[in-house]
Amino acid sequence: MNSLVSIITPNYNSEKFIAQTLQSIRAQTYKNWELIIVDDCSTDKSLDIIETYSKTDKRIKVIRLNENSGAGIARNKAIEEATGNFIAFLDSDDLWHPEKLEKQLAFMVQKNYNLTYTSYNVFNEKDAEPNKIVLCKPTLNYSQMLYSNKIGCLTAMYNKDNLGKIYMPEIRKRQDYALWLKILKKEERAYGLQEVLACYRDRSNSISNNKVEMLKWNWILYKKVEELSYFQSLFYVTSNVLNKIF
């Protein structure tokens, strides 16, 4: 197994966390990867840190956008530049376990799966130890995913050779959710590797913690991107809220 995995990472002002993220990638037991980091006009020192790593590891490629455009456009730019057989995603404040790529790639190749994801830990900015485990579903289809996003972006990987390059809708938020839905319109199912292989950093100032913003972007996703009716969009926005509560 010698497939090249392209890792897609948008960066914006992640000075506090980016070194840990890069170290978790470089610690992968599977070595045939390229990391494409697109900096979205950071104003802190995160780009300096990234460039320090890129000088000592030729697998790390750095691109800087001309204007702040959001994670969706940054990820799409990275996908455009990717040369790998598989596309994987990791944000600039999250972490992978060392065996993540090796185990997930073997899972995909052996089963001939085109979109997969894994279970993951959750920890906050202050705690070094995870405080929650998100166990992934064994399989998911388009209809199931409309109720809520059950695929952690930091765990997702798709087979570019089989699917071609698939890009995110250029909306400011929820573009990863939109991408999984887009793929699942082509693929009957996505498949979960039910092993904890990543760590999600739950940041207090993130969009996922702003409930009003989440409602707005879920509505945009359903109504404008998925082109569902008013009542269908309202139904699925409500379903998302209930899933968060229960």
C-alpha cells in the first residue's frame, strides 16, 4: 500500500495550537502523505511556525490567500493543489493519533470504500486530557446525514482516484457538512471505522459554540445549498437542534 494521502488544513490565527497539529501529522506511522496548509491571512505568528516546519519537511506545502476568505475557500484551494490518491482533512487546532492514516487507509483499500470517517475524542483548550468520546456510526447515507452531521471533519477521508476531486460549496460555515452531503448524493453510503483515531479541540470562541450562528448556517445549507423546500429546511434545522440537545 503506497497511496499518497493529501492532508487538507486551513489555518487562521492558530498560533497556540498549530505546532501540536503539525507534530501529530509528522508522527503518523504511515509516511506517504503531503500536507497542504492554506493560510487565510493570519495576523498572529502561526504562519511563521508553519514555514519553520515546511523548511525541514518537504511534504509540508504552504499557500497564503490574498484576502481572508473563510475555511471553505481555503480548503478548496488546498484540494485544487492536492496530488494524492486520497484526500483527508485536519483543522489547524485538532490532532490525529499516530496510527490514524495507516488504519483508515487500510480500512478503505481493503473494503473498497470511497468515503470514511472514525470515532474521536473531544477536549477543550484548558484540559490536556479528553473529556468526551464521539463514537461514529457504522454507516451513514444521505437521508441520515440530513438530520445532523455525524462525520467529524478531522476524521474524514475520501478516495480521489475513484470519486475525482470534490470541492466544498463556498459558504462561510458548514461547508464540510455540505461536502459529505455532496459525496453521498453519488455514493450510497459512507463507512465508519469505529476506533478513536483523532482529537477535536472544543474552543469556546468557535462557530460551533455559537448556537445562533449555527442555526443561520444550517438554514443556508439546507435551503440554498441542498435546495430543500422551506418546510423541509425548517424540519432539518429543528432536527439538528434536537440532536444537539439529546
